[in-house]
Amino acid sequence: MQVDQKCILITGAASGIGRATAELFAENGWFVGAYDIDAAGLASLQTKIGKGVFECLDVSEPTAIKAAVEQFSFVTGGQLDMLFANAGIDAKGQFSEMEWSRIERLVSVNLLGVMALIQAAYPLLSRTEGSLCLSTASASAIVGVPGMAVYSATKHAIKGLTEALSVEFASAGVRAADLVPGIIDTGMLTAGDKAMLPKEGMWRPLSARSVAEAAWAAYTGKKLHIYVPHELTDLVQEVALAPETIRDRRAAGQPF
């Protein structure tokens, strides 16, 4: 089979950033492959955007990932203009007290699942001119967040992976980049969290649509790490110059 439009494959597409991205790209005429473990969320997304591929997928299962990519390839005739490895889970708690099974699950979804997806999709990306391999990192990839040590570790790893792949994939004409969102108003953000957040600055809560718009811009852009909001670049510079200062502030319970 073959589609006559640009194609994007999105994991974690049933809600939050993934869903907002699926909706935005569909609005702009792209063919969307939407994958998630949330069947009900995928069904409502399909109702919203219509044409596309909407399938349940647990990204911690490499065999299932490979099958999903093969299915998508069959539908699009091997075309993949943009891969958006977005699926991820959160797990709060002190590292020293966290059950090992939770740590394994977090790493399996947030890191190994991204690696397995990119590796499975690379043949499609390399056959599609101007393709982009995009992943979702996090502001916790700028500086590790206490109480979210494992999550922070996986997101730091995503940034490192992106940097390496941006060089490895260049010979095949495939670009690699990642989104580095700050506080996004998704299901991971509780009402209590929202009440304590500032209305302005780098830690103001933003809509999932704003990150989707950054993903849209990434396709034609050249940036390696895309910070949402842009003010997060101030933190990047401060961490690079004085990581101990950031550490000491956080240890004293102070904001960044």
C-alpha cells in the first residue's frame, strides 16, 4: 500500500503531548499512526481525527514494537517522515526506597522502549527523504530532580542518545532531535501541583498543544534539543557553569 501524504508514527498518542501532536499533524494533512496502551484514548482520538492507524502497544515489549512498525510500513508503503518516540511513564519516590520492579518498568518504558522503537523504525526513516527521529526528553534531563531519580536518569539518557544518533544517522539523511518540556498540563500533573506552580517563568505550566507545536516546528527546524518553554535554556547554562550551586539550592529546598 501507499499513502499520498506525509506520515508520522507517535507512541503515547492517546493522551497528553502525544495526543495533541497527533491532532495537530492530522489537522495539517499528515497521515498519523497512533500507538498507546490506552485503548479507550485511542478510540476517542480516532473519532477526533478519522483516518490513520490506531493500535494498542506496550513499548516495553520489543517484539510488539517491531510488529507495530511493520504494520505501519505496510500501510504507508515503507514511508515514515517523522518518528515521535513519546511514550513514557512517571514514578515518584525516594530512590533508596523504590521497589526494583518499578525501576525496571520505568527504564523499560522510558529508555529501552525508545531505543527499540527507533531501531525498528530506522529502515523506514532511512528510506524517507528529509525524515526526523524525534523523542521526548524532559526538563529533568537538564538537572536531576529529587524524588524522581530514575525518571531523571532515563530522560538524561534520551538526550545523550539523541546527540549520538544525530551524528550516526546523518549519513542516511535522517535527522535526530528531542523535545525538552518543562511543566506540561497533562495527566501527570495533579491539582495540587498546579496550585503551587508560578504563572510566569520557566516553570509555568504549559498546554500539551504548545509542545505539539514545538514538534511541528522540529520537522523543518535544525535544533538538536528543543526547550519548551525557551526560558529553560537559562537553566541549561546555569547547570553547565555551576551544577554545585543548583545542587545546594535543591538540597536546601529552594527553587532553581
